[in-house]
Amino acid sequence: MNKGILGSIAALLVSTGMIWSQPPAPGGPGSMDQAPPPPYHGMDGGGMDGHGDWQPNGDLQPNNGAFPGLPPLWIRGEWMLWHLKPMQQPVPLITTSGADSFGIIGNPTTTILFGGTGNIDYHDFTGGRLSGGLYLCCDPNLGLEVSAFTTEKQTTGFSAVSDPNGNPVIARPFFDVISGTENAIAVSFPGAFAGSVNAFDSAQFWGGDMSVTLGWNCTSWLTATVLGGFMYREFDEQLQVSQFSVILPLGTAQVGGTTFTAPNGIAIQDNFDTRNQFYGGLIGARLEAHYGRLSAEFTEKFGIGATHQIVGIQGLTTGVAPPVTTPGNQLSNTFPSLFPPVITLSNGLTTVPGGILATSTNSGQHVNTTFSVASESTVNLKLKVTKCITVMAGYTFLYLNKVVRPGTEIDRNVNQAGVPVSPAFTNFIVFPKSPTFSFNEGNIWANGVSAGLQIDF
């Protein structure tokens, strides 16, 4: 009996060995002539052949629930070179002329040096953008995406300077609402004032957005994604005109009713600052086409919300004279820390709020909120150089409507009663209250190229 059982077991082992020794059926598991799986553009090495190279063609296959070409986590940094829509400057701010024309617009030899005849162009900006994404689950692919960008604070300016004798005439023009005629405040005038004037402009554009993404594999080479979330954009701008005049022997000036003579000086400054803050909901879409290591990405984001507009206007006039001092008392030599040897009665500065185009009638912070829209269009070409690193280059166009800019917030109609250097200056302007303020809206766009690097995890 035992011999019979042992014989049966031996026969079973022999037959099993014979089965294992059989070659696999053609095309079956383990067969040498089995057809290889189709190549795809996965990020986990599935899109590589045995030598680690990407296949230029082939069907896309699932990649653990994430898009082929889009890993579970990615971070992208970009350098940007943008151009900004020039700022309108319809108001003439600086003029020059011969002594017979006093820098007044309309007189025979008067020429406008800055403002009124063209736009202010900031030329090219540099900046940067940082983006990142996280994919959470399988097809359709649900994820999160954040992006933020900023430009440098770009500046431009203009300046004009007279010689020590006050040649040529440099002036700040305005329209006098009391007399109903053109007028001007002298920066320089032969024999009376020697001076300089500077116009300074600056701008900066920045923002960010956060989106929930939902996407699908449309074909073997195309993916589509929809985006929804929040968008923020901010555009800040400043225009400042400042002048300084040294009073010459033939000149005299007043600051708030105080008379200044040679060799004292007068400083005047007008500031116009604007800030536009857009808050809105974001909707968008992205298409990405793949071909081997290359891909093209098209993204459109559209924001609907409100822009918070802030316009700050401030003017300041300062008369500069030598400080007025007096000797200290007899204890100064013994206790100089308690009794200063020289006592300053006046620092020589007489400062009065108000400039020429920024006076008490339009100065302050003006705030408004209005319905607005924003958009961002981006095209990127990408090349995968390693499993985890992609280089890219692209073009971006941004747009925001309903913005305020300094150049269109200046009113050149002036009541001299509000100008501190005018003999008619008073702290109580009854009528007319000019210059006035009103929100003058326009739009802003920025476009340019970018180059970047994406790291996949």
C-alpha cells in the first residue's frame, strides 16, 4: 500500500516537471515573441524603451490616474520679458520759452517739453512667474493649481535744468480759471530764478490665481483641462513732478504768504499715485498636444469680478532759507549737554500743503470699486530633456479693463488761491474749487515672452 502511494506521488512529480519544461505558447505569458506594450508619454518611465528614450509616437496609457506628461506634483519657474501699454499723458506739465513768453502755452516761443503731446512708454519689463500643481485622483483627473507673477518696478523720467543765470525759461503751465487764460509758474527765469524740474514715472504689475483643475485624455496625443477658482491682479503706477528754484537777485517768491528772496530756494512737488486691485472668479481651459518629447500648451484664463481703484493726490511746497540760531546762555560752557551752545530758532523751512496741479481741492485718497473683467492667454512650447526636467518657452497676453492711471487723473484747470507760491494763496477757497478730481477709467494690457524650467516629482 505504501509502495503504491509513493509510486503515485513519483508519477505526479514527473508529469509536473514535464509540464514546466514545455515552452510557452506563442503569444502567451512569458513568450519571447509576445507583442510589446505600446509606448506612451508617461512620467514614470513607461514612455521609455529599454534604452531610456521617449518614443515619438504611440498611444497614451494610464499613468496611475494622472495625465501622461503631467505628474502628480510639478513646479515651474519662468523668467519674463514684457511690454506694458503706454500711459496717456494729455496734460502738458513742463514748458520752455524765451523770456518774452514766460513759458505760457500759446505764446510765440513756448514749447512743451513733457506731457500733452504723447504717451509715456515704459519700454520692456522683466519679471518672474512661479507655478505649481498637484493631481489628486484618476481619470477624469482632479487637481489643484496655483500661479503667481510679478514684474520689476519699471521707471522712466524726464528732467530739464537751467544755467546759473536762469536761462532758458522753464515753467509749469496751467489754465487759470479766475482770469480764464493760460498761465505758468516759473522754474527758471533769466536774472530771477535758476532751477531744475524732474518728472518721474513708475509702474509695477503683479498677481496670482488658484484653481481646481479637471481634465481628460481626449486622444492619444491631446489632453484637455478645465479650470475654476480665484484670480487677483494688481497694477500700481506713480507720476511725480518736482522742481527746485534758487532765487536770484532780481527774483522774489512767496510760500503761504511768507516772502523769500535771494539766495533762498523754493521746492514744489506734485504726486499722483494709482492702484488697481482686481478680485474675481476664474474660469479657464487648457489644451496640451504631445509628440514624443515635445508638447504645445494653450491656456486661457478669464476673470469676472471687481476692481478696487485708489487714486492718491498730494502736493507740497517748501521755502528753503538758512536756519535762524542764537547763542546759548552762560551755562553752555559748563553743562553743554543740558544747555546747548547754539539754539535753533528756525530750521529755515516753511512747508505748506499743495503744489501746482495738486492742491487742497483735489488732494487726498480717492476710492472706487467697479465691475470689471480680466483675461490671460498663454502659449508654451515644452521639451522634456530628462524624466523630471522640462524646458519651455512661451508668450503671454494679460488684459484688465476699468483701471485708473495717473496721466488721466490730472486737472490743469487751477484756481491760484490754492497754489502756495501764488500771491493770491488762501487757506479758504470758496469758488471755483479747481483743480477737481474725477475717476477717468481706461484699460491696461501687458504682453511678452518667457523662458522657464519645470521639475516633475
